[in-house]
Amino acid sequence: MLEYIGTTLAPYYLYIKFVHVTAALGWIWSASTAYAYYLLPIMKAWRRNPHDAEIIPVRDWAMERFDEVVIYEHVFFPIVLVTGPMMYIAGGWNAGVAWLDLKLLIVIGLFIPIEITDYYMSHFGGNKRRIKASGDMVRFERAMHRHWWFFLITSPAVMVYGLLIVLLAIAKPI
Amino acid sequence: MEFSGTPKKYLRFAIISSVVFNFYLYLGLAAVLFWHNGATWLFSWKPLLVTVVFTIVFARVNYRWMMRLDAQYGTGRGWTLESRRLKLPERAIRRPDKN
């Protein structure tokens, strides 16, 4: 079965790679400018002035908008996850390739859990706009804090290991 | 409601997450390569040293990064806060049609 899929996909390897790389770049960078230049200055202003009644509505607004900023990222990510295994099969790759194993370990151990959490917090139960519309402002504030915790603990790892998987894929150092 | 993040929690998280994740990568890679190729080069001292050094460096980077994100470092003098009267565009809540 895998052999049949591999033989069928093999002539399209470079086209699948094109989709994979394009989606990976979109996944990595699509939210970065909004995060760095819009969300972060506001969140830092809030953290320096946690009770400022003029900053809190802007914080709420920015975070609600950011729930939508990540839509592109969350469209690209499943494309990466589908085209990755397609390339693996079509290219005849195996588990003996160190750079690829390390890349997959990072994706499976770090990025998939992060993205599942991010989907939930941005579009499902943690969506700030819907929580606010429900009128439960205690839950809204708790969701806001939880999302900020999420950014705090994931941002360094996403940047460092995100860059590392791009390095592994391009330079193949091991 | 006060935000529950503190420098102590960030430090604890940075150390534990760096140790757990980097050793997961090291052991995972070593196991896969040993299982598939019979390769043993990852069990020598050099890859282990690289893992230990990277774990220490990443724990430090992670902690300082979290502290910077959470405005625990710096004075914020690069930004000024200006009061404005403004209107923020909000998405309308869509209600299902009753028809």
C-alpha cells in the first residue's frame, strides 16, 4: 500500500515540496509582525500597569483580534502536516536520517501540542470574543491570563526550535 | 484578578522544560537511530555534551525571554502611553436566523 502511494506521488515530489515549504513559511511567519509590533507592546503596557482602566480595553481588543490573526497560521499548519508525510513517502525517506528524525521529534513533541492548545484558545472554548459575549467577565479575564501564560511559555521555544527545524530541513547538518 | 506569573515560576518553568524537552530530543533521536541503523555514535560523550550545553543555554535564554516578554526587565521608556478617545472595530456577533 505504502509502496503504491509512494510510486503514485513520486513524480509530484517537487510540487508537494513547494506546497510544504510555502505552508511552513506561512505557518511560521504569518502572525509574527502582528505579535511583535501590535500585541506585545500592549501586553507589556498592561503588565506594567495592570490596573489601568484605559489599557485593559485595548488589551482585550488586541487579544480578541489576535484570536483571528492566527487563522492563516492555523490553515497552513494542517497543510504542513499533510504534505510532510506525503514527501516522506514519495521521497522514499526512512527513520535512519538523523536531521529528519530530529525535525519530526520537534514537530511531534513541541509544535503539535502547542498548536492543538492554540486552536482551542483562539477558535474554540478559549475564544475571547465568544466568552465576552457570554457576559462571564471572570471567565473572560481568566482566559486572557491563560492566553498570556501560553505566549510566555511558548514564544522562546517556538522561535528557537522553529528556526532549528528550518535549519535542519535546509542545511541537513546531521 | 492578578496575573499569576512571577519570576520564580518562570525560572522553574525554564529549567524544567529545557531539561525535559532537550533530553526527550536526545534520547528520542538516539533510540530511533539505534533501532533503525544500529548507530551508536549518539551514545558517545560529544553528543551528550552538546545536549547538556544546549539545555543550559536554552534554559537561560528561555528564562530571560519570558522575563522580557512579561515586562519584568527594562523600564518601558521606549514607549509612551497616550490617552485617546477612540472607537475600536469589533466583530458583530452573528445570531442564527429565526426564519
